[in-house]
Amino acid sequence: MKDVLRKLIQAESTAENGELAAADIISNELWRSGIDSRIDSWDGNRANIIAWIRSGGRKRALLFACHLDVVGPGEADWKYSAFGGVESGGKIYGRGSADMKGGITAIVTAVGQIIKSGVKLEGDIILFGAAGEETDSCGAKRFVQDWSGQLPELAGVVIPEPTDFEIVTAHRGMLWLNVKTSGKSAHGSTPQLGVNAIASMKALLGELDNYKIRCEPRPSEGRGEPHKLLGECSMSVNTIAGGKEINVVPDSCEIEIDIRTLPGQNHQEIISDFEKIFAKLKRGNSQFEAEVSIVREVGALETDSSCEFVKNFCSAVGIGQTRAVGFTTDGPHFAPFGAPVVIFGPGKPDVCHKPDEYIEIADVEKAVEYYKKIILKFLS
């Protein structure tokens, strides 16, 4: 098990390197357990992996959905090599160790042990590893498009993201926007002959300071209540770029905005709000020009914690409570399968995407036992 985890970390499956090497490692490990898998590769190094362990089909199937990619190591120094997979003090260090190669290792190990045990399954196991979860969810989208209508009925979807063994049934959505203001360049000594795109952006940022994204409406006020689990949505302007030379009036300026949305919020309505703000600014200044485009979007997730699947899931792992988190997963992309989604896995969320990311070996071993219990609860 530890060897598989180390190899997955050493695969360096960043957006630049792709996921193919990680998919090959998983395929080889599944093969050792007598499990066939299919690698779906494109663009030279991008890859999904799918393994479908079939049964008599008397019970609904389980889909375990992972992601193979990791974020880059960043600029900060690491105690150990970011992709070394070094074991020390009962932990394995490396980018992706927690998010989420520890979870991948655990479910691959659990499925292998279930198959080797000879237990007769009454429902199918579908094990999926996706490309691009950290960037654009290209792998999850590709999988859903290719496999919709082909999979058996699902009891549920389990995502082995690092939750420190908390059962997560809700998270906020993600809407990343690029907003560009346009102007007219001129010499810095005659700024009145140009239109300063940075000044236009300043006016827009002033409007955004007072903008509040609408939630589901309350009949009495027409405004939204915070979500009972997720609270309010958030919006943060996180990048800005404009101007090329100190003596040239800038003709363009761009910002990127990270918006985290709630169940029931319509992303297109948010886009429409931005366009209304542009129109307002243009009424006050005919030279104002701006446009907005979507960089990435993922819907919010909200699984009914009182549904049969979640109740049985809680029973299988002996945990009575579910919770919501602020981060986003591929989970909402699996909505076309019509099955409840639960996020549950080893690893501490607060070490993800940071230097010296690690996972405790004992937690990976614990996850193996949890996943076996889940499989047996629903499929045996």
C-alpha cells in the first residue's frame, strides 16, 4: 500500500505533466488483484481511468470517483522533496499525498482486498479516476458525457477527498470570472486623448464593493437567507493586470474574481448582474467599456442527509453526523447519474495545497477498512 502511494506521488501529475503516469500505476495495481481497467487518454498525457467490477446486479452499484491530478508544489521551500514520497514519523510527504492520492490508494487497496477475499458482491463497483479536477474538471465532464446511459443504476457516489473522516454532504459551488475593461491608448503626456482602462476598472471595483449576490428569495423581502449549512456565498477579486508602459495610457485592464456560490444560486443570473453594473457605469460615462467571461464554474452540492443512502453510509462507518465544507469538488458534475453524492476520505484538509503536504499512514490504513465496510454494506 505505501509503495503504491509513494509511486502515485512520484508520478507528479500536475496540469503540465498530465495524469497518464498516475493512471498507469493504478491500472497495474488493479491488475495485480485481477481487475481489468481502461485508461482513456488524450492530448498525449491527459488521462482518466475506469474499472468496472461487475456482479450479479441484484443491488444498485457504487461509484467511487477520485481525481488523479494535483496542484503544483509552489515557490516555498519543502522539508522533503515535493514529489519524493518520503516516509517519516508515520507520515508520507509529498504534493497530492492528502489531496487525494491517499484516498485513491485506500480505495484501490480496499477493492483489491474485497476481490481477493472471494466475497460475492450483489452490486457493481465502478472505480473512476479523473483528470483535471484542480483546473477545469475536464476528466469528470468527459466521463459523464461518455458513460451517461451506460452505467447501472447507482446507489450513490463516494468521493475519497480528504475530509479527515468527516462525512460531507454539501459544499459551495465555484464561479471564476474574468472581467476586462477596455480603453484607448495615448501618450502619457496627453492622457486626455485616451481612455484609461485602469480608471474604468477602478470605477467598476467601487461598484463591486457594494454588490451582494442574491440567494434564494424570501417572499417578504425579495432577498435571500444564508444557507443553513453553508452560510453566505463569497466573492473575492484575486488578480489584476493592466498597463504596459509607464508613459502609455492603458487600453485594457483585467481582473479575476473567485465567487463561491450556494445551492439555488444561478450562475447566469450573476453574470447578468455584472452586465447590469456595466450598463449603469456606461450611462454615467459613455466611454466605459467592459466584458465578463467565465473561467471555470462548478455548481454547489447538497445531498439530503436524511436520504436512505446517507443513513446507510453513516451506519457503515459508524459516524452519525454529516457536515458541509467551503471547498469544491467534482461531485456536482455527477448529477446526471441521479444518485446521492457523499465526500469521505483520509487526510487533513488544512494541509492540502501547502508546502510539506502529508498524510498519516495510519489514516490510509483506516480508510481501507472504512471503504471495505461501505462496499460490503451496500453490495454484499
